[in-house]
Amino acid sequence: MKRITYLLGPMRLPFLVLTPACIFLGLGSALWTSGSIDILYFMLTLIGAVSAHISVNSLNEYFDFKSGLDFKTIRTPFSGGSGTLPAHPGSAPTALATGLTTFAITGLVGLYFLSVRGWGLLPLGLLGLISIVLYTPWITRSSFFCLITPGLGFGPFMVMGTDFVLTGSYSWTAFIASLIPFFLVSNLLLLNQFPDTAADKSTGRWHLPIAVGRKKSALVYGLFLLMTYLSIAAGISFGHFPWFCMLGMASLVIAVPAALGALRYAENMEKLKIYMTLNVVLNIVTPVLVAIGFLVG
């Protein structure tokens, strides 16, 4: 039982629900533009995407353990890692092996789709794999790349990649749809960095809350939320989304208090936790609602 815990802990299983939500959005855009999909391609895409998410989580846990960061952070339900490796240091090689194995699975799925869908997928796939490998050791040292890389991974790389695999081509529909998780997931990591600023800075990280402070970062958080809903509105206004995608706007009832709370309690980590929770809900609910809009429309 302990071995299973050591294996599953670094995967951060509760967070993996984000991947199906984003893949579902890519599925919705593909069905709306093409009318039908290959189920096998969809299942392989989901396997590759979940493997990529497990890989970046496991490698992040491993590198944060090796750098000593995990011993300095105060863990919350949404930040600071799983705590598996500090509690059981001997499981570090397992976390590394998990990260590398799932990385290889993602790469193999990508190679298969290159063979059946062509080289058009290569830029997204290659950049996605590079971001997995470089995220913890390099990307977290740059406030700009640390801000946008998570959004790129779950937005353009995942949503557009899914749509391309299922349709065989790129589309404005998929691109605009991918902006929704781009802004949301960038925000997800941004807000989750607030409690870790001191610990992260001590190990050489340089994300936005360190670079400009939490208050200004909270303004960026609000701006990215605004851009999320403007992306939905743009997709509908330009005819790339069906009107039913207005369902995505329903999550504004969560987004508005989340933005106000992040700004008000940017320096109060205890009171910020509730808004971190709302932020997680936003990341799941909004892409799913827009995807339902595609399917209904």
C-alpha cells in the first residue's frame, strides 16, 4: 500500500481532472467544425495528454525535492507539492522514473499522430515536450515564461493539438477556444504561487509574484480572467463558436468574486485559500461549459 502511495503521490491525481476538461474542449471544437471524430484517436489523445500532465507533475516533485524547495514551502491544498518525497525521501527515484516513463508515453503517442496526421502537429508537440522537461529547472526562473507556459500547455498545445489530431487541420475555432484555458491555467499557477514566494525565491525561482509583488500580480490575475471571457465573446461574435458557447459565461459568478478576493487578500494567505479554491473550480467548469456549448450548438 505504501508503494502505491509513493507512486501516486507525485502524480498529484486530484489535479489531473484539468486535463480531461481541456481535452473535452478540443473535442467540442473538433465536432462542431467537422461533425465527426475517430474515437480511437480521441482516446489516444487523452492518454497522451494525461501522461504529459503526470510527467510534468512528477518531474516537478522530483526537482523540487532535490533542490530543497519542498522542505521550505508551507503546503496548501493547491500549492507546495504533494509532500510525498519529503515524507519518504527513498521514493524520489520512483517519482523520477514515473516522470520519464509518462514523458516517453506522451512522445510515442505524438510520434503515432505525426505518422497518421502529418508534420503539421510537430510544432505543438515538440514545444509541449520541451516545456515538460524545462518547466521546473528553467522556466520557473523567468517571470514571463513561468506565467504563460502552463497556459500554453493546457491551451494551445492541448486544445489545438486535440482538434488537429481529430480533424487533420488547424482552425480559428480551435485557436480561440484554446485561449480560454490559456488564460485560466496561467491564472491557476499564478495564484497558487502567492503562498510560496519566499520559499521559491530562496531556491532561485523568479515568477511574477516575486518579480512585481502579489498586489500587482493580482491585477494580472484579474486581467487574464477578463481575457478569458473576451475570448468566448470573440469566438461567438466572429462566428467561430455557436451561440450556445455563451454557457461559458455562467462561470462569471465565480470569476468576479475570485478576482475581487485575489486583489483584496493578495497578502493574506489564509483568507486567500477560498479564492484559490474558486480559481480551481473556474479552470474545470469554464472549459467544460464551452465544450457543452459546442456539442449542443
